[in-house]
Amino acid sequence: MRIDVVTIFPDYLAPLGLSLPGKARDKGLLDVAVHDLRDWTTDRHHTVDDTPYGGGAGMVMKPEPWGQALDAVAQGATIVFTTPSGEPFTQQVAQELSGHEHLVFACGRYEGIDQRVVEHAATQGTVREISLGDYVLNGGEVAALAIIEAVVRLLPGFMGNAESLVEESHADGLLEYPVYTKPSSWRGRDVPDVLLSGDHARIAAWRREQAARRTADRRPDLLPPTGAVTGLPDL
Ligand code: ADE
């Protein structure tokens, strides 16, 4: 997979050289480049923003540098605009993006990017406008980092143990069950007996029930409608 990130704060993306994406690069699964949007400005001050038409607070990112940047790096790519007004980022979106050969992340700042850039980008590649969640960050860089990390760990050959992808939160639409490791007793708190039983069927049933219970408590919106036939344990 090839990933290009366009931002006015390239240093913000330094973690892409570390940890998971760094490992993917070392394994040859990933080729990442971070670009400074100001490299595509032509004025002395490297201006990337201007006041909004129609008035209102804040500044809007100008179309010209973005047009030049996307012309240079985004032909035929899937172009992700990180924005609080995008579709919510989910594990399913991560799965979809992990199947694409070339992702370009366009990180907006201020009040956002001139909408014509998004329209133009749709003539160059496939556009996704994606939000990390229902809150406002100062810019799209942190969202791009989070999305890249979630996508890269799904690349075939990246995870040493593919089973951990199957069992983790959201993989099956539920939150993950609680996990424990040694020692079996710690500060007066014991690991649930069933996990020490060696009875794999009972352990699997307990985990399914815990996952369903957790999801019902914390994220009832993830559960199928009542009455649906799901195979989930009754709580
Ligand atoms: N930029 C600012 N806030 C954002 C959010 N919640 N998601 C994606 N990009 C953003």
C-alpha cells in the first residue's frame, strides 16, 4: 500500500515512522510520504488560507495549493479528507480502506478546505470525507494518524497473529470481552474460575456472554434490534 499525507504540519505525522506503521514500512508492506502543503504555494508568504465567502468566523483553506498538491500525488487514489463533517470512522471503513492500493490523506485546518477541492478531487480519484468522531480537533492530522494506524494493522501479512484481528473489539460487531493474565490472584482479585478450567467450550460461551453484556452496557447502539435472530446469549 502507498500512503501520501498532505498537511501544513508535516512534523505532526512523525509517529508514522514509529511503532505499527514503522513496522509495516520495514516489512515492505507500506510506502509512506508526508508532504508540506506550503510547497505548493506560489506567493512569498506561502499562504494557505483566506477569509470565508459569506462571512463568519475563522479562515478557509485556499483551493489553489490543494489543487496543485492533489494533481501531484492523488491521481487514481482514494483521497481521504479528514473532517468533523465526514462519515464516522468505523472498523468497517478501516476494512474497506485497507483493500485500496493508494490512499491520500488531505488534512484540513481552520474552518476546513474550500469545497471545490473536494469536488475536483472526485474527478481524480475516489473521495471519502471521514470524521474520527463527534468532536472537533484543531486539524485533521490526528484523525489521519488514527485512521492510518487502524488501516495498516489490517494489511495482509502485517499482524503476526491473524487470530487477534478476529477476536478484537468491533471485529464481530461487539466490544471485546475482558482479558486477564498471570498472576491468577492479584491484590485480592481473582481471575474468573472459568478461564482456569481448561474447558474451551465453556470459556468461549463465557466470553460471548461478557462481550454481549459489555456491549449492552456501553454501546447498546451496536446491538442488533431486539427480536433479531443473532445467536447472541440472552442477558
Ligand atoms: N478535523 C477536526 N476535527 C476532526 C474530526 N473529528 N475528525 C476528523 N478530522 C477532524
